[in-house]
Amino acid sequence: MSTQPPSPSRTDSLIEYPCRFPIKVMGAKAEGFVHAVTTVARQFDPTFDAASIELRESKGGNYLGVTITINATSREQLDELYRTLSTHPMVKVVL
């Protein structure tokens, strides 16, 4: 009789909460893009500090990478933040 360890459930996580968690958001370099990302970040982390934002332009200058670091309190919070950012019309990719 072999005993197998239980399969990990959705609630298992390698992340220990609360923690600082960086998220990279990419979109077209357009007026209001950084503000839009910041607004979403504050919806999920009221303590979000805009001074922590890191920006990186694409080689051609058409796209902008915005790295935000939020205070993550749960997997549900992160999942919903990723969903909200991913569906924003100005956002192309969320990592």
C-alpha cells in the first residue's frame, strides 16, 4: 500500500503574507497610463506608496513597463489585483 502526499490545494502558497510584492505592468506609453496603474494599486493596497514606482521604457519608446510594489495580504487580494490590471484597457501585460 503506497501513501501519497495530499495534493496541494489552491490555498497553499509559497508566499508568506503579509509581504511586499512587486508587480510589473506593461502598456503603451500613453498619457495617464502610470496614473491608471497607481489608481488600481491603491484600490487593493491603501498604503501603496507611489514613490516606489519604477519605470522602464521599451527600446523603441512605444511601451512603458511600470513596476509597482504593494503590500500583499492574501492570495485572493493578489488574484483580484492581477485580474483588475489585466482587464484594464491601457494594460497589455501583467507579470
